Amino acid sequence: MTTKLRFAPLIRVSTEGQERRGESLRTQKKQVQEYVEVLHGVIPAHCWKYCGQEHATAGHDRLILDQLIADSGKKLFDAVIVCDASRWSRDNAKSKEGLATLRKHGVRFFVGSAEYDLFSPEQSLFLSLAVEIGEFHARMQNLKSTINRLNRAKRGIPTGGKIPYGRTYDSKTEKWGLDEEKVTGIRWAAEQYLAGKGLVKIAKELGVNPANLWKVLTKRSGTNWSVDFDCPNLNIKESVSIKVPPLLPEGTIKAVLARAASNKTYTHGESKHPYLLGRMVHCAECGYAMFGQTNHNGLRYYRHARHREKPCTQFKSVPAPLIEEAVLIHLFKTFGDVDAIKQAIQKAVPNQERVEKLRQQQVVTDKRLRAAQQEKQRLVAAISKGILSDKDASEAMARLREREELLAGEAAMLDAQLVHVPNRKLIAENAALVHNVIKHVFKQPHHLLEMSYERKKELVQHAFDGKDTQGNRLGVYVKRNGDGWQFTINGLLDQVVGHLPLSDEERRRLWPIDDDVAKYALH
């Protein structure tokens, strides 16, 4: 009795949508069954597992094909059958590798009812040509699809995947909108976060994932939605910024980002013992933030971190009461005097002529960068139409990529120089906040040293909120100086240099507590 040939059918579609609808899979299955019946073969039940959805483009993972090739040496089937050569592979390198494995294990190969002799150079050539044509077709389709999606994105149209949280898009009118219910939730979340409530607790109350809420608040609440196109096999790598309606006002977004930055430093929870300048005191030598410590006698210090890879030998610690008192007195001196605030704001804002030149240079560089990116897209379109040879296209793309990288580097350098430029309006607003804190104190019957810890904390947080023009965090920088310490207050308005401990004479000069001073501070 003749043993029937056992066939393993390779039945595949390219998209999940095709797999869900199932029509292509059903059609291929029916065709394969008819071919096997004509060939008087049989399809064992365990061989139907090589059926499902895989990406059509060369270079993508092919789990089904890989499984079939791996099983070819296990005697589970005698032959492989596909409806047409494109279902076998659209990647010629992968095809050759797979056919070599089938040949090694003596597994036969069928396209429809026709067998291809894997040992025949002529038939192997025909099969390779069919796969090469399939690969070309798949790459061309992928190129056209990518260019179309990229151009749609540049027109502000979503090109696939989920749209940003809280937005809506009408494909008929091609207009963006807002989901008011989600917008209300995000605005409430921002208010709660800025008020000091923890993000995890806010997320639980909203019934959302904390990580997603964090992403929306810090990266997806503005007017820009970045869509990335990354196709290495087509040499396309570009990000397109689509304008979308904002969930939060720009001022709120900046406040959220500032709060997030401060959470990494001075608002990141409070220690068992109160440290007014916690995470705000830095070593002037090494720049590291110092941490608060209380010894067994209850004395508080700010000291260097232990077990650092490169320990700093400038000094070990500075007494907390000394540095806290000195900083508060200097802040009251600066922010309690309206004229001093005006003068300090003038000094804090850098040379406007230089800043304006940097901004003009930034505009020109950004324009050139966009032009280079557009030229690269025109080149990609020319390649897809076959206008340029591979050699010419490769050389032109290399030149464009080099130019784009140079311009991107220059743009990043300009951004870095401008990102920390103080803004006169923001400085003035923050200075007003600190001044109001001080005015509140003078309305009370107690003086500076009787001020509540919470009020003191609010004062120093406003005074040291942000970075200077070099990108260094604002704060107090300390170094050893003889029998004492020298400190530099690198604050919102000005740099102040002082020495510890304060002498009685200096303390009286900086903070003459009498009725005249109280009246002046209320001015």
C-alpha cells in the first residue's frame, strides 16, 4: 500500500485586519485542500499550525515561517505547500535559507499543484525570481505607504494608531477637537498635582494609569504631537510635529514641569528632622547637593554624601542653623525691598542684544534644517519613481544626511544656550510671590525667626525655583574658609556672597528689626 504524502500548508496574510476578517485565510485553506486532494496527499491535523498573520515586508519577524523551517527536520511532514510563491516569502535571503534547510532534510516543495525541484538550479532560479519580485512589490508598497502617511502627517492628519489623549478628529472635516470630559479630568489632575497631591493618588481618583497620566501631564498636554517615521530598510527616519488642541494652558504646563523638576530636589518629601534648605545646599567645590543629618545630640548639619566614587575633601559638613539663618536674612533683605527687587531683576536678565542675536540665529538654523528635511523627502520620492540610480541616490542621501546632522547639532546647541535664559516677566512674577510671603509675615505680631516652618519653606522654594543661565540649579553653594564657611546664594534675582557664622554687627546691618523696616516692607 502506497503511503500518502504528508503536506504542511503555509497559509499567511500580511495584516491583523485580514486575519480577523479571515476571507484570505479561508480562500487559501480551500485552495490548498483542493491542491492536496489532486496530489493524492494528506494534511495531518498538527500541520495546520503554520497558518496566521505575518508582516509582508522583508526584514520583519516571521514566526510562522521560522517554526515551519525549524520543524522540517522533525519528520512531522514530507512536503511544504503554498498557494503562490509570495506566500512562501518576500525576502529572498530568508527564502534561500529556508529552502536550503528543506533540501537538507529532504522535504519537498509545492506551489499549488506544481512541485519545484529544490535540487534543480533552473527551478531554484525561477522560485528565487518569484520571491525577488514579491520582495520588490512589498518594498514598493511599503515605500508608497510610508511616504503617503508622512505627507498626511505634515498636513496635520493622523496617519494610524491612537490619537493623543483627550483629542478628537473628524475625518470628514479634517478638524481636531477636544473630549471635554477628559479635558476636565486632566485640568483637575494638574490643579491637584500643583497643589502638592501625589500623582498615584490623583490617578486612582481619576481611575487611570499613573504612568499614562504622567505622560499626558508632562508630554501630551500642549499643542504639539510628534509622530515618528522610522524605516531603516527604506532609509527614512523623520519626526513630524502635528498641531493639536492643548489640554492645558501653556502657563499650567510650565508649572507642572517646574513642579516635576523640583520633585527631584527640594519638594521630594520631607525628612524626619526638618531641613529648611534640604536639597538646596551644594558644595561649591564639587557641585553635589548635600543632605541633612542630625547627630545623637540633636544637632542638625548639611553634609557631603558618603561612599562617593570621588569623595570631596573641601569640608565634611556645615551647621544647619547657621546657614539657614543667614540665607533667610539675606532673602528678606533682597525681597523685602521693592527698589532692590527692581535692580536685581535688571541684573538677572542677560544682555538682550546677545539673546536676540541667538534667537535670530535659531530661526535661521531651524529654517535650514526644515529645508534639508524637505529636500530629503523629495529625494525619497524621486527614488521611489526610479528617477535616480542607486549610486546617485546613495551619494545624494549621504550628503543630505550629513547636512541635516550638522544643522540639527547647531540647533541643539542654540536651544541649550537659550533654554536657561531668564525671562523678565517670569522673574518678576516669582519675585512678587516671595515679596508677598514676606509682607504676610509683617502683618503678623512675630518677626523672622518666629515665622512658621511652612512659610519659611515656601519662601526659599520660590527663591530657588529654577536654574541659572548656565543650567546650574539655583541654591546655596558653600565652601570652607578658615575657621568658618563662605557661602554664595545663587538665587532667583541675584548672587550674594556671605560668611558663616554671621557676626552680630552684620546681622543688625542686614536685618534691623524695628517699626520702620516693617512699614518699608509693606510698601
